[in-house]
Amino acid sequence: MSTSIKAISFDLWDTLVDDDSDEPKRQALGLRPKPDERRYLLWEALNRHEAIDPETVNAAFDAADAAFNKAWKGYSITWKVSERLAKALSELGRTLPGDDLAKLADDLGRMEVDIPPNLVDGVVEALEELSGRYKLCIVSDAIVTPGQGLRRMLDGHGLLKYFQAFAFSDEVGRSKPHADIFNTVADELGVELYQMVHIGDRDHNDIKGPHALGMKAVLFTATRDGDRDETTADAICERYADLPGIIEGLDG
């Protein structure tokens, strides 16, 4: 049984791209922050059919977000944007025509595609080097932007070509740290889980989850280091320039 590393899975948010680095871009364009814009768009869609108070819509959206977080953190399930909107509409006792609802869901899920967050420094060079030696894949929770949109965002950054498999939670039906989302990419790549190492910034999802499946795991701290002091990771990576050497060390 070969225990050498054959594949590397990457988290997306705060690992490949700097989460919320799109907000300064939105501000420079005179646009609302994403959370405010999502609530505004729901209010606008409803108000076109029947007047409604913005604060009432905000409260319903907050309730939908709370329900989403409960499903995400408690059951490793991330609802699609349409499901979150349905929950908010249920809170309001309102409906929207099918075409309006579909357009609204698309508008909400496209924000990070139209104005994408920045890549983490050094990621292109690291992927270029690692892709010559290992199979690469992405394992990511889809919080608002769906997997289809995340692929478009990665393609716009020139990263899509480096990855041979993808497991986005809205497509798999489970989010990290559930075994299904890691098994999906292992099956697609034709490797065993123990032959994989996962890279990510959150200890519970990106370290504990893979470890429970027999994978190795590296905590990535270049963008977010809140879990550094409590991690059980096999290694800590502070910058992408160090990642190839870290993987080589784990592969020994």
C-alpha cells in the first residue's frame, strides 16, 4: 500500500482567494456591501409587486441567514441561494413569480463573479509547481456563489486549468467537514483518501475533517490565522512560496 501523496485538495475562501477583498472594489464603484445589496435586491423585487418596509425584509433575510447557518454548521449542508430566498419569503408570507425569483437568485449568486475577490499572493506560482507533481482539486463550501459561479471566478483568475476535480457543497449536497465532499474528489481523481493532503484555513473544517478520514492536512494562515494556536494540522503554511516544500516534507 503506497502512502505517498498523490493529490492535493484546496479550500477556496481565504486559501485561494482573499475573502471579502472585493468589498473595497465595490465601495470604489459606489456599490453597497454585499450583505446590504442582497437585502436591497430582495426588497426591490418584492416592492415592485406590493409595497413592503425595508426593515421588515432585512429581518426576514436575517432569519433566513440564521437558518442557513444552523444547517451549515450543524448538519454540513449549505442551502442554495434559491432555498435561502424561499426561507426569507416564507418568513414574510410573500411569494415572487418564478421568473423574478430565478433572476433574483442569479443576481445574488453572481456578485463575486462580476466583481471577484483577489487571489492570495503567490498562489499561481505554487499551483504551477505543484500541478507538475500532484493531481490538484478544490473542496469548497458554497455560501452564496454557487459552484458554477466559482468555476467562472477561478477561470477569470486563470486558475481553473490547474484543477482536475471539484467538490462544491451546493453540488455535492454536503459541506466540509462531511466525508462525502472529500470522497467526491478522491473518486474523481482515482486516489485513496490517505494519499491526499488538504490545504485550508479553518481547523474544524479543513484539518479535523480530513484527519478523520485518514488524510493529511495543512493549515494555511497567509490570509486568516485565527485557528493557528489550536490546530492539529500536520503543518502550518504562512505563504505560498513555502507550500511545495511543506508538501514534499509530508510526502517523505
